[in-house]
Amino acid sequence: MARSTPSTRERIQEVALEMFARQGVQRTSLQDIANRLGITKPALYYHFSSRDDLVRSIVNPLIQEGEELVARHEQRDPVVVSELLEDYFDFHYRHREKLMLVLTELRILGEIESIDAALDWRRRLVGLVFGPEPTLDQAARAIMAFGGIQDCCLQLPDAPHQRLRTAAVDAALTVLGAAA
């Protein structure tokens, strides 16, 4: 099935994400985005009340999807670590551009309170792999495994998806050791 033409709202988000990634959020005005789209600033304000509102509209669905991923695995008994890592990889690979925005604009995103849930994911992911009270060694291994998957998706964007997925998940399983 062919993808429908993006709505004006979706086009604004796409252009904003591209401009934010290239110039930074603070150096990208709503007027810049409107000009790039060939629309008026009032037309942009019809869809988004502020730059923060626009940033939230890009980041919050990402945060929500990540929350759903973690919650889905929290419902599984037992947790299959390899499946958790594969899903975590797929999430990060699919959202590489948005995640780069999050990482490069942490200060701004913290100000709009979108990042708090994402920061809690790591704690919950560690708990899924090693239980509610992991040792320091276990917590470090899990943080390295999940952080490594994220970094592979962001730092190796031209690698073929399946090859990168296999390499990243295998490496994460190795770091986790016996838990996997």
C-alpha cells in the first residue's frame, strides 16, 4: 500500500527535524521553517503554538513508543533477552534522526520535560535483564549493552540494517554474559 501524502503538520515536523539536526533547535526559528516550506508563519502557528510545541510533537511520540517497548517486555514472563535487544535495536535504528536530535539537544529537551521517561528506560531495562537489585557489575554490563546498541544505530548509519542488527545484538549479548 502506498504511503499517503504527508499532512501539512507532518511536513512541518519533517522539515523541522531536518533543520534542527543541521542547525540546532535554538538556531532554527519558526519563520525559517515556514520559509523553507513556503507557508506563512501564521499557517505554521495553526499547527504548533511554539518551537517547544513543535519539538515536543517530534519527541513525544518517540518517547511514547520507547515506553511501550519497555512495558511490552515487562509483561513477558520470562523475558527473552535476545528479543528485548533486537526490539531495542529496531527502535533505535528506525528513529536514528530523532534520537540524534535528542542527544544533541539534551538541555533543551530537558527543559520541556520530554527526556525524563527515556532516562528511566535504562533503569527498567537493567531490571528486566538482571532483576530489581542488580549488582554494580550487572548494571554496568546492561548499561554498556543497551548504550552500545544505541550507539551502533547512531554511529553506523550506512551499515546494512540486518548486518548491523546481528552485530550489535551479538555484541550486547556478549557484554551481558550469562544473563543472555
